[in-house]
Amino acid sequence: MSHFRELMEGEFGAVRASSLSRDHVFAELDGQTVEQAIESGIDLRRVWRAVCDAYDVPAARR
């Protein structure tokens, strides 16, 4: 979990990562936010891939 948070903050900055995790609903995560997906037990790799796909994170940083 800490590595996931580091990836999010490294890519988006602490404030934006926090906001994105709480507010953005991802179709790829069954219509959940990042926080909801984590709470429901979705694998963190799947969550990270959904974020990367939605925000066009370059392959080198995935």
C-alpha cells in the first residue's frame, strides 16, 4: 500500500493524488474511486493500471 501511495504522489503530487483518489470515479474499477476500490479489495496493481490508463501515464512510469 505504501508503494502505491508513493507512485500516486510521485506521478501527481501529494495534493492532486489525494484528490484524485477520493473524487475521480473509474469505470475500470467498477464505477468506484481509488479509495473505494482499495476498500473493496480490488488488487492495487489493477487500481494503478486504471489510474495510468485514465491519465495517460507513460509506460516507463507504470
